[in-house]
Amino acid sequence: MPPLLQASGIVKQFPGTLALDRVQLDLYPGEIHAVVGENGAGKSTLMKILSGVYTADAGEILFEGRRVTPSTPREALQLGIAIVYQELSLVPPLTVAENIFPGRLPTNWLGFVKYGQLFRDARRVLDDLDVHIDPRALVSDISIANQQLVEIAKALSQNCKVLILDEPTSALTEREVEILFSLLKRLAAQGVGILYISHKLDEIFRLSDRITVLRDGQYIGTVKTAEATTDMIIRMMVGRELGSMYPAKADEIGQPLLEVRDLRLPGSSAKINLVLRAGEIVGVAGLIGAGRTELARAIFGVDPITEGQILLDGRPISISSPSEAIQHRIGYLPEDRKAAGLFLDMSVKWNIESVNRPAVTSYGFVNPNREAELARQYISRLEISTPSIEQEVRRLSGGNQQKVLVAKWLAIRPRVFMVDEPTRGVDVGAKSEIHHLLRELATAGVAVMMISSELPEILGLSDRILVMHNGAIVAELDGHAATEEQIMHYASGQAAVAV
Ligand SMILES: Nc1ncnc2c1ncn2[C@@H]1O[C@H](COP(=O)(O)OP(=O)(O)OP(=O)(O)O)[C@@H](O)[C@H]1O
Ligand SMILES: [Mg+2]
């Protein structure tokens, strides 16, 4: 059988970055082909070239044996190549249905949109996906996970022959991942070729037929998944062996720093009590909707606290806004970097100093040398891959954007640091760097609270684990002894009645 898609010698140069250097890739009908590599390896760039977002500087793309040069996403779609982007591309003020059929709304002879039909069509596409989202809902009102599913529905509604998914599961729950995987397998069985980008190697091993590895814009190789091992893929990706995955846990835990007393989250009747101590990493586990992010937001002053109290160093404090939290040197790295964390149109430098103006200001003026020094310091500490401190954050790869966000919060030198899904979208190497960094912070006396949906991360890093369910802390487990089964047991609410 001839390949459906065959790319060879693909070159893409951005100012200051050779993103792709003679890269090749082929895809057969019915194949699920994973593309992996560290942050900035060129995966998204390659996919954007195949789907007409960028044009390659050199190289050739054959589609069903014919040479093609899709120069817009619309042209690629007409060929049958659809893409689900790494960063969501939906239009929040419009309905789910309008987002699924952009530019293809059914209209009557007067040109008015036939909403009845639109909603019915959208319902059918969503039903096929087995997702339960109201086609009439506004995208701005649904969760990130659901937005991701709408994005996939949008791509699937176009009867594509090649479906490209760029980190589609980073915001999905396990159940949603299962739905997506069975859908992808069904599509592959129908002959669709699927290109699948992910940093989650376990997913890739479960799902893919072949794996192509990129490193620093170079093509490293393609292997059959059945003949590959995790170690082998990691070695191809990073070009070296990775040390032990998780840093050692704390020997010694210090004084209580932050205490939460009888806090009640909106919509819950439970009262939350917790203590974060200097030197420890407290993992907060739970399913989506358990109230983990709401807890962090309440402590950080994003949402007003209606009931309960927060103490710092044993003294009650009132935090009614994030800037007050920052004054107390409490940092919060939010889960949704695009909406809440980063200013995509601003430079790396600007983002790093954005919550940290005093450090770069003297006598009321911004000191450019200090500004540059601060940025350089964190770029090198976190190994952020960027051609300069002036680069717009939008132009960095997804994982490097995440590192800029981490840098921004480290720059306030937090005493209490809350991180929400800190390694979402970052590669194995950078992930391990972030883990070591969080441990370093703890060792230096910071109280770290880490919200994560990845159980291995919670278990690997936490000294203590809090499990949330329905707005309440339903269990506190020892980070040395806890197991995934235990956490899931409490997170799913099975034990909630007994507490
Ligand atoms: N529009 C752009 N302008 C300038 N440089 C860019 C642009 N898009 C990507 N780059 C650079 O090209 C390189 C490859 O980026 P790309 O987004 O393809 O990486 P990736 O493999 O998808 O990484 P990640 O896993 O972090 O998403 C990076 O160094 C990135 O900074
Ligand atoms: Mg990418």
C-alpha cells in the first residue's frame, strides 16, 4: 500500500531558529503515527507545515502520491488534512455548534443561519464522539477539557483523510482520554491516517503503530512501536540517558508557614483545613471538578473567601487580591497558561518581570540592566530555549512557554508556592527539571503545594498527599507510602461517606 502522506527534506527557518532541518515523515492509511521530541524539537512546526499554516522553505510533500503545497489551512482541509492545534483555536463568544462548523454554517436562501439544523448537525458530530456537551452552549462557558473535545469534533466534522492531533490529551481526564482513544482507533480502522503528538509516552505506546523522533529540528528516526521500548525512545529524544526520574524526598520538614482554617469553597458544604510547612511538597490529588484549583484560587485571592481564615506564620492575614498574595510572597502558577498566566504578545523578559516590578525598578524607573539580568538568570536556570530575551512568548514552543511561566513566579522568590498542573505539555527532560526545581525550592524552605492530575507525579514528588473530592479534603496520605489505588479510591468519592 502506498503512503497517504510523505514529507521529505522539510526545512523551516524562523528568525534566529532553524526549527526544521531536512525532516522526513510518512504516514499510511489506517496508521496511528506518533511524533515525539523534546520541547522545541519542531513537532508543532512540522504539523503546521503539513496543514497549511506555514509554508516550508524547502522540501516536498506528497499526498496520495501527488506533490502538494498547501498554503492555507483551508487548502489543506480541501485535500483532507485536518489539524487539532496544541493551543486551542476556538472562538469563545460563539456557541459550540458555530465553532464546529466555522465558515460552513447552513443558511437559508436569504442567507440567515438555520440554527435548528446547525444545532442538530453539531449534536450528531458530538454524539459520534460520545461527548455530552450542549451544542448551544457558549465556548467561553465550558471547561478546557470540553473545549478540547469541541476542537476535535471540529476537525472530525470535515471527513478528513489525515487527522493531526497536537497534544490533544493534556487537558483531558482519564475517561475523556479513553473516549478519544477508542475514537481514534475507530477512525484508523476506517482508513484515516493519524499523526499524534504527545509527551506522554505511555499513551504513545498504547496507541501508536509507529513512532518518529525529532530532536532540535533534526529527524532522528522512525521505529515500529511494537519493537520499541520507553528507554530507547527517551534516548533518541534527549540524546542521553536520563537520571533517576524523581528527586529524593524531604528529610526534614520545618515550621508551618501557611494555614487554612475552616475555608468553604463556593457550592460546597465542607470546611477545608490544611497546613503547608516550610520544606515540604504537598501534593493535591483529585478528579477534575474536585475543587483543587478553586482551593488555590481562594488562597491566592482570586476568588473572595466568604467563610474561613488564612494564617501566615501563625498570624491571620487577609488576601483579597493576587497582588496582596504576592506581597506576602505567595505564588500561584495557574493551570491554564494561555488564559491566566502568560502575556503571549509580550516578550520573555516582560513576562518574567511582570509580577516582579520592584526587583527591576529603582527610584521609580525600570532599570534595563536589571531587567535583562533577571530574565537571563531564569532563562539559564530553567534552560528556556529562546533566541533572545526579547522574543514574543507566542513564538516559543509550548513547553518553553510553560517554563517562562514558572520563571515569572520564581522571580517573586515565593515562600509559599502553589503550582497547578506544573508539567502539563512539557517534555520528559523539562518535566524532570521542573520536579527537581520544586524540590530545590522546598529544600530552601519554601512550602510547595502541587496540584496534579498525574498520579505518578503526585506519588513521585509529594511528601504528603491531600485528596480532594466535591470541594472537600477527603484524605491525607503519607507521600512515602501512598499508592495510586488508594488515591483513586478517595478521589472517586468512595470513601467520602465514611469521613
Ligand atoms: N512563529 C514562530 N516564530 C519564531 N520561532 C518559532 C515560531 N514557531 C516556533 N518557533 C521556534 O521553532 C522551534 C520549534 O518549535 P515547535 O513549536 O515546533 O516545537 P515543539 O516540538 O512543538 O515543542 P513543544 O513540545 O514544546 O510544543 C522552537 O525553537 C520555537 O521557539
Ligand atoms: Mg508543540
